[in-house]
Amino acid sequence: MGGKAQVQAQDLRLVDGQDGSVTGGPGHAGGDPPIGRVSDRVAAATLADAIAAADSAAAAFPDWSATVPSHRRACLLRAADLVEARKSDFARTMAEETGATARWSDFNIRGAAQILRENAALATQVKGEVIPSDTPGAMALAVRRPAGVVLGIAPWNAPLILGVRAIAAPLVCGNTVVLKSSELSPLTHRMIGEIMEEAGMTDGVVNVVCNAAGDADRVVEALIAHPAVHRISFTGSTRVGRTIARLAAEHLKPALLELGGKAPMIVLSDADLPAAARAAAYGAFFNQGQVCMSTERLIVEEPVAERFAGMVADLARPLVAGDPSTAGAPLGPVIGADAVSRLKDLVEDAVAKGAEIIAGGYFRDTCMDATVIDHVTPAMRIYSEESFGPVAALIRVGSADEAVRVANDTEYGLAASVFSQDFARAYDIAMRIASGICHINASTVQDEAQMPFGGVKASGHGRFGGAAAINEFTDLRWVTFNDRPGGISEQRF
């Protein structure tokens, strides 16, 4: 589907402000794009390139960490303006690499600019405190300092938002960064590095490395092990996140992990059903359901289940997938053939075990139309496995307590939502759901740059966003000033 947009293979190493030639020769990064274009075929960086990137970031750290807050703020604000100025370039690149629709590209551009501006505002918020000391004549301070080099590993599904998120907070805290881009969106991630340099960040402050898929394990392990790397952030699957966590633990390095999800939306019998149905369709099908917060489970009280199922199905049926370059295509393709195969297996398993497809269920090449499956039970794989595609599973329950039990019957715990016109009841249920995020009377897909974003259980730990991110990317140090020789311990010796 779609034409071929061939471009020359190019270097994907952006290290110390230089392109240069990768040491790996003719190898390529990038997979097979979902719409048949091959513009993301780029020269793959090697282990030596990855180490050079960390070395470059380490060399740049002393000067960047010493910059005044207003300089860091100005750089991030300029970067936000540049992201918006290159809107058409980002939209074209994301469409070619990942099949992003115009709406999803616009969402990424607006979100990335917001992240940059919000983090710019944090430049003067990296604070400490004075702590009362029992030592006579002493003043004790708790001071936050930059950690060093931060390795940010970003995914392909929201490449601009999540690529920017991986570096913005570390940078404003005074760290330098290595952005390990996704093999499926290398050009988008490289453009982020170019923008940061154009915004005024000196050589080595931001380094971008992309490797061939077969080299990913070695490259990531080498970067985590590098002595200058003191923090790791990773957004991606729980399966890979477990590997990142293990490697980080072996080197005693903190890792911020935002992983998979199986977000539930609880719809109680007193809910505003049209509003809940619109939120369900948006949450389940935006970006073809390839969002960590996607609404994968619609948990509905039995008295309204039939009506609600019909409403969601009616909203889903017009959402037919197609080439994102075709005007009017509401959904794009999923990321590739493997994703299609997994989604088909999940749907077929559910139907074989008694579920009913009430909308969609159609596949064409790498396209899958918005799909709603009713009467899902725990015996079906789609009940528990993350689909990461445009499919919503409707589960009927007999009570609010059963709804909470089903919502928590998962290894994941990222996003959730509750619909009810009784706010106190909805809040009580929200507090009983094991998730890092919960929205009342809104979609599970919500994001604001200043909010603490992250999950629990197999959805990861740590928080991106706002002041929470400052804690993730700085070290808290205890410093004392004494007006007499020796502290209390020495005086008692």
C-alpha cells in the first residue's frame, strides 16, 4: 500500500555536534515501514559509536551543568519554537516511519512543544532546603545537583513526544544526554537532536544514537554500563523494561521505567453514556490504539452494557484504516506485519471462546479497522494481554465492586478511568484501582507535561513530568556549614 519514497541512507549518529561517518559501514537501522516506504533506512551506529556518544556527553557535562538557569530555559523555549516551525517536516517523517496520521502528528508536535516549555519553566525550580541541625553552630542544606549523563531510550509510537520527554527534564536539571532512538523512528529522533543544537545547546550536550535491531542488546548494555551514565529512562514494553531494570540494577543505577498497559474504563450504571462512549472510542482507537494509555478494557455494569456497547460500536464503524497520506483516512496502519499477526490471533482466540465482534474486525495488509469485541471473559487472551492495536474488549459486570476487581485483575497499572455522575462514588472507585493515573469522566488517554506520569506493577516505576521529574534526574546531597572547628561527632570523640 502506498508508493515508495526512497532516500539515501544517512548517518544516524549525532555525537559531539558532528555527523561524521559511523564506524559500522553499510549496516542499516530501521524496520519495514507500515505503508511500504523506506525513508527510514539509515546507517546504523555501532557499539563504538554508542560509547563515543556517552564519552561526548561526559565531556560536555561540566560546562552544561554550570550554566545558569536562564540559559537552559532559553534553550528549551527556542527548541519548542523550532519544533512548531518544523511541523510539516515532522508530520511527513512520522507518517513515513510509523504510519502516523495527520491528527497524531499534530498531537505529537503540540505535546512536544508543551513538554519543552513546561520543562523550561522548571529551570529555577531545582531547589533545596535548610534542615535544622542538632550540631551547635551548624547549618545543614539539602541540595539537588545534576546526576551526570542521562541515557534516554525512546519508543516509536509517539516518537516526538516521548523522544522530547526523554531529554527535556534531564537537560533543564543540568544533565547531558544520550538519546537512544527507536530503530523504527530514527529520523524523527534525529531531528530532535538537530533542533536542540539549533536551539543553542553546545556540542555533546545532546547526542543521538540509533542502531540496527540486531545490535540493540549490546548497544543498550554498553550505554548502561558506561561509567559516565548515572540515570536511565526507558519508555516501551514491559518485556524490554525488565531487561533494562536488570541491567541498571547490576550497575546500581536508577532507572525510570514507563512500560506497558491494559487500561480499564469502568462505566457505572449512572454514567453519562454518550460521553463515556465518545471517551472510549477516542481512548481505544487514537493512533490505532498504539498508546501506552489506550483504553483496552471497557468494564460496564450489566444494566447499561447493551446500550453502551451499541454506542461504542456505532462510533467505531466509520473508523476505517488507510494510508495516512490519503486525505480523510481516520486511522493509519499498525506498525507492521508482526503487530497484525498478534492482533489477529487475539481476535480469533476471543471469538473461538465465545466473544462477539460488534464492530470492525477487518484487516488489510498492515491496516486494522477499529474493532469492538463484546462478552469478553478471563478465558480469552485479549482479557489480559496488551493488544497495542485498535481493539477494545467489553467486559460486563454485575456491580461496582466486581468492576474494581476486574480492573485490578491485570499485571499492569498505568492509566484508568471511571464514568459516573456520582462524584463521591467515582472517586472511591478511582482510589481502589491500582494504577498510577486515573481520570474521572474522561478518557484514559490524557497527558499534560506538568503532571506526574507513570505506573505501578508491571507498568513501571518512577514519574516523568513536572517537579516529579526533578527528583528523578538529580542527586540530593547533604551539605553543612560549621562556625566552629569540628562537628558534634568530633567534639564528643
